[in-house]
Amino acid sequence: MSFRAVFPQPLRSSCSRQVIGRDLWTSPDTGVILDIVVHGKRPIYVRAARAAVAAVLGLAGLLVACEEYDPEPHIDQLKSVQPDVREKAAGKLVIYGERIVPRLIEESSSDYTRVRFEVARILGRIRDPRATPAMIRLLDDSSFNVAAYAAWGLGELRAQSALPTLLRFPDSPARVFRQQVVWALGRCFNDTTHAALLDSVAHVVERALHDPTPDVRVAALQSARELGYHDMARQLVRMTADPAAEVRHVAIQALGQYAIGEAPRSVGPVSGEMLEEIIEILIASLDEPIQSIRTKAVRALEGIGPPPQAKYKLQRLLITGTQEDQREARRLLESLEGHIQGHMVEENTG
């Protein structure tokens, strides 16, 4: 079994069949998995020499670039009760990019919930800062799905000005909205944020680590990373034993990042008793029944520096584990052997 490290679970709505997803652990800033729209026209085959074909294609590209566009038919289609029609129209509008932002901002006040939903989704994908005030306003939308997409879009924009408003909603009864708010708080925080706001954001994120919903706890771990795991070491340790496997998956990686100071605004690697405790937890996680968690534990140990006390369990993985276990364990054992030999050389020459 493996987990897609997504942000944190898909956001689904009766208004759309699209989802929101985020892969924080392989690419913290970008791993947004959204409905990918491919815009292309039927290819035209021309029987001509290569030079002539190149000239024709170049001229076609110039004409397309200069072509006038009329977004109104697509905007009107956002009112359709048919999801497929709305999705196709939204895809066309995304292609227009920044040019369409002012018009979308106007439609963010539409009387149609499904239009506001699509507008919030499109604006989040275009990521134009001009949309920030409209997205902040949509956090108060009567539809939690619209508000959730607005929170997600503000996180994509890293809109620091949204922090005070986002801080109003961490206790929303709607899981999907609460999840996106907690995630966006970490993304919208930056080094120029006022100290009082930092304390408020950190408090909300830390409290969300105890949320009854696993999705929200995962979002809180993501935001905790953005804050450099601000005074949350004990929480990370606790969450490596979380009852939800998807939470443990993220917590194990977070603990490894915390140990080596690999996070924005981190104070640096830990040492002493805390480091020993982290290593002990990671070694114990090599017995996890979930493949992806075992892999995260191996890689976290590798990042810290292969500890000799992990040798026995790594050797066992090499014999009894899956192919992925064997590959990961072999690499770490080779690193551990090189580490031991290096120490022996130093002792002999010293």
C-alpha cells in the first residue's frame, strides 16, 4: 500500500468533478495536482518542403497570438447545470490567463453559486495577485465549497494580506473548508509577518494537529513545516503514532526534516536527547505495515546520517522486505558501512 502525498485529500463538490491536490513532500511549493486542461486544435498536414511548413506554422502562431478573444460565451457557460460544460468553459478561460482576471473578479459576485465556485477555482489556478481581495471576500461565501477554493487560491498566491481573515475560520464545521484554511495559513505566512500574527498562526496550526479529521491534521503538518515546526517537536513525535496511516506517513517525514533542519525558517539540526529520540522512533518505524511509511523512515535516517543501531532492522528488510524495502535498505546499509569504515580510518590515522 502506498499513499499519494496529496494536499491532503481531494476537494470534491457537486459543483465540479475536479479535485485539489498537493504533493508537499516531493516538491513543497508546487506539486499542485489539478484538472489539467490541454488546449489544442486539429493538426493540419501540409504537403510541402520543410521550410514551407515551418513558414506556415510560424505565420499561424503569429495569427493566433494576435487573435482577438471573446471570453463572454465561456463565462456564460459557467452558469450551466452540466459539470462537463462548466469544466470545458473553465479550461478555456484558464488559457486566457491574466487577461481574463478583471472579468473573473466581476463574476466573483455572481448570484450563481456554481459560477462563484468556478471563478474561485480558475483564479487560484491563474495566480494573479490582483484577485487577492476578491478571494478574501469569497472566504465568507455562503457555500463552503466556494470558500474552500478561495482559501486554496490564497494559499497558492501566498497572500499575506489574507492571514487576518483566514484566522477567523479555523473552527469551521465544514471539514473541506477547515482543511484548506489550515493549509493556507502556513503558505500565506512569511518572514515579514507581524510577530503577533505569527503567534496566532502557530497556535491555530498546533491546535489543528489535534483535529478529529485526518485530512486536517495532514494540512496542519504541512503548515507546521512552513513555520519551521515552530515549537512543535513534541507534537511531531506524538503524531508518528497517529491512528491514521496517512498522518503517520507525513509525520515521519516531518520528523526527519525537523531533525536535520530541512524546513523553511528552521532553527537548524537538533542534537542530544531529542536527536536520539527521533532516531529511535524512525528505527521503530521500519516495522510499519505500510510500505510508504517504511520508505519515509529509511530516507529520514539517511538524511540524519545512518545510525549503527539501525543495522539489524535494515538487514532484516534486506531479507524479508519488498523489492522497494530491499532497494532502500541496501542503499542505507552501504552508506552505513562506508560511514563505519571512515571512522575506523580516522581512528587509525589519529
